[in-house]
Amino acid sequence: MAAEIEPGLFIRGFTPPLRLADYKLVAFDMDSTLINIECIDEIAEVAGRKAQVAAITEAAMRGEIADYRDSLRRRLEMLSGVPVSALEAVYTRHLQLNPGVEIFVRACQAAGLKTLLISGGFTYFSERVRARLGLDFARANMLEIEDGCLTGALVPRPWGEVVDGAEKRRVLLEVAELMGIAPAHAIAVGDGANDLPMMAAAGLSIAFHPKPAVREQAMLSIVEGGMDRALTVFRA
């Protein structure tokens, strides 16, 4: 059972304080974790289908749809024909970093941790967020574009096609292995059901304004305030 150590801050399975420098890698989800929106929902607004797409997104993040790949395929099909200019509009008009994200990321970087973004969203946004925060690595899905419009499909990549929960876990473990560290020295931060596999593989799991299923399993849950509140459980 989780214990509330401060209003809106819950811990499970460990006793603070921890040392941030004891960890070597931190992996972040992007949509609704590092940033304030679900990008696919905002793109869908251009197509006049935000309500339908957002309903599927919410169900997937709550764990009510077991097959994330199928849920993504269904949503992508609704985006067919949306102009690429809509992506830029989403980025410039709607996308913001969540409160406390920069503070927490900078603290991790100062402590020597490598930083990894693993998103079931899209490279159009993840690469911009990676550059904005100075993150070391990123993996996300790539939207297929033809004649300046989305086709409703993804571009196959050397590693596969879809970043789902299993791929998030695999990437975290792969990067940890390449770094020569045990998964116990990794932190995973997310909010939705597709983040649970990578969170379970990490030594410390942090849920940021999570869906109920994620809050029930995370070691540290932030349900109020910014991501920098995670620093509460670490000593200098």
C-alpha cells in the first residue's frame, strides 16, 4: 500500500531518502509526462475527430484496451489526409513542457544520469522535445507522409514499426545493457498503462499525474504539482 509522504506525493516499496547519483539512466514517456498534451489527440482536432481519437487514447492509457498497437492503428486511420502543417500548429500552439520537468531533467543530468525519451507518440514531436531538453536518446513512432499529408500509417524502422509497452521496456533494457549497467540503476517515468512494462523493469518507477492502474503499481506517484517534486525523495 502506498504511503502519502506529502500532500499528493505517494511512495510504495522503498524508504527515502535515495541518492540520485546512484542511478545512471532515466527514461521518460513523452505525452502527458514530459509534455502537457497527447499529440495524437491534438492532430485529430484538425480532422474534426478529436473526440473519437481522444476516447481511444484515454481507454488505452487507462489499460482498458489491451492491444496498444490496435488502438494506435485505429487512431492513425482517422488522421489520414491531415496536412503536415497541422503538426507544426500543434507544436507551436499547444505543446508545452509540464511543470517541473526542466528542473527534474536538469537535476538528473547534473547527477550524471543519461536521459532517454521513449514515446508511443511521434518523432515529429519527440525530436523537438529531445533537443529542447538536451536528452541523450529518443525513440518514437514515425508518421508516414505522402504529398504533404498523413497517410494514416507509420514508417517501418530498422527496429520495428510501433513503440508500444513491450518496446518501451526493451529499449530501456537495451540502453542499460549498452551502458553496462543493471536495470536496477535505471529510473522510468510515465503516466499510462503502456509505460508499466518499462516502469516494472527499472529500479525506480515514477508515475506523474498517472492513470489509476499506474498509480497502483508505481514506487513514487506524483498526483499534484510538478515533476520536480520527485526530488523530494532524494538527498543531495
